[in-house]
Amino acid sequence: MKIVLFVHSIVSDWNNGHAHFLRGLVAALMQRGHSVTCCEPLNNWSTKNLFATAQAAPIVEFARRFPQIDVRFYDPKESPIDQTEELTAGAHVVIVHEFNEPEIVGAVGFVRRRRQDFLLLFHDTHHRLASLPHQIVRFNLADYDGVLAFGASLAEKYREFGFRNVFIFHEAADTSTFFPREAEKEHDVVWIGNWGDEERAQQIRDYLIGAAAGLPALRFTVHGVRYPTRILKSFDRTGIRYAGWVPNFAVPEVFAKSRVTLHILRSFYCTALPGIPTIRPFEAMACGIPLITTQWRDTEHLFRAGRDYLMAATPAQMRKHIQLLTRSKRKRQDLAGHALETIRRRHHCDLRAEQLEDICQTLTRTVR
């Protein structure tokens, strides 16, 4: 198949976690013999911030590490219909990611209605339908053939809004990039995650800063962007090393240098959209690093709590788990080994590429 994917950015992952899974999915689809083109707007928000943070080096490194990914740029100031007409020429399947402007979402739908020569899917890997539904309803999805939702709770939201052909399409680890590495340990605990506005502010204070304050002998490191000054001062007071942004393709090396990693869920994935852990736990488990998460409900049984990862229901339990794992190499090995087995069996990008093929075949039979 010829597949065209409209994204905010595939080149930049600066505060753009959507790029993580999409890079792996594109690579897996191409490995399976498909032609894939990724279309993104010139001077998009994520790329501009990436350049301001680190200049061009990460962009050059992206091209070196992902030479197979074909990227085409369009100008958001020019006619979206004319540009999408050209970009989708000859496509069998077009996928539009949620992190796009309404104009491009609508333009691709218009071209689909006029041409009727490709399947059109909307791909959602965010919580906006639950948290800010007015932003999603701005999208004209009337001409879309289906929705790919990254969890059952989000899929149900789309069905409640009257959408048909909604498919649960979980994110997964790009195991060509995320796999275990050996390195000397420089950190006891590492947290890789962005501030996320106020969505997990209290959890960061209680479960990360609180853990570091209660375990002063351990070395804590944080990577991420957009942290306010007051939080950076809290890091400093508690001895947390703040290391700023790290490109996602370099995360496996960071994990290799740490004994334990944390995942602090955003509040919407604990309340309105249970069962969706987002991409970081998949990547951590694929790298073979022991993982501790804040409390969430694994309603779809993606992983095995207590065996693939440890879950902390309270700040005190978080400290207890950190102490256990930093002290016991055997416990770290057991936890990481079980998690890696689960990723290799159930949650890697080649499996998702195969699932996407099945979805497209199903829709081809039903909508045409």
C-alpha cells in the first residue's frame, strides 16, 4: 500500500510524544513492504522549539537514524486543499493524526469526498476528546472512514459522539530503537517526562520531589521541558539533577545509565480515560529498565502489575519501591525481564503495523 500520514511533526519530538510511536510505526510499515510518506507543516511549533533548544544537530541526527522515513513539508499559509490534493496523489490509505490544525483535517476530508480513491483514518493519541472536547469537535471528520484510538476508554468516547468504525489501536515500542543496553550506572532514579502544564503537577511534587527529599542518598535525574522556575528550584533544593531535553532516540542510553525509572501519569489517564499509560512505559520496558508508575487502572490488561512493573498508590509506597529496586539487583533483573518479555510478545510496532493492515482490509470491504 501507499500510505500518507499527516502529522504535527515526525522530525521533532520536542514536547511531541506523538512522534515516538509514529516513527516506529512508519519504520515497521516500510519493513513490511509499504510505501509511507509523512507530511508535516513548515516551521511547526515542535520543530521551532527544538531548534531554539538545540539548533540543528538533533534534526540532522534524526535524518541519520531514520533515513527510511520520507518527510514532505507543506506550507500552512498556502491553500490546504491544493496541497493535500498533491500530497495524497496515488495514496491507498491516508492517516491524519490528532495533533493537526482543523484546516488540514478538513482539507484531507474534502479531498477524500471529492476523489473517493483512498481510505481515510483519524488517529488520536491524546486526551483532548475527554479534557477539551470543544477542540476536537472543531474537526470535520464527516468524510473519515474510521478512527484509530489509543485506548478502549478513548474509543468509547468517540462512539458516544456518534462515530462508527472506531478501532482500539494502542501505542507500542519501537524495538529497533528501544532495546536493552549496558552502561555504567550514573543515576539511581531517572524520570523522563515534560511538565505537562498542571495535569500532573501535584503528582510530580509528591511522587518525584517527595521521593528525592525522603531518599537523599540516591541520585535522581530529570529530563524534560517546560518546567516552571518554582519546580526547578524544588529540584535543586532536593538534590535532583535537572538535565533538560533529551532527544527520544537517545533515551535508551539514558535508561542504560540508571537503575530505575519512574512514570508519572497525567491526571486524565487516571480519571476520564483509564487504561491508557501513554508511550513512555512501553519504551522503558523495551529497554529493560525496572519501572515504577503512579497509580492507574490497567483496564485492558496491557501489562502485569507487580510483575512487569511496580505501581505506587501513595508517595510512601513510591519511596518503598525505589528503595527495594535500588538495593536489589535481582529484583531489578526479574522485573525488567518480565516486562521485556511482555513487550516482545504483545507491544512492539511490527504487531501494530500488522493490525493496521487488518483494519484497512476490514474497511476496504465495508466502506467501498
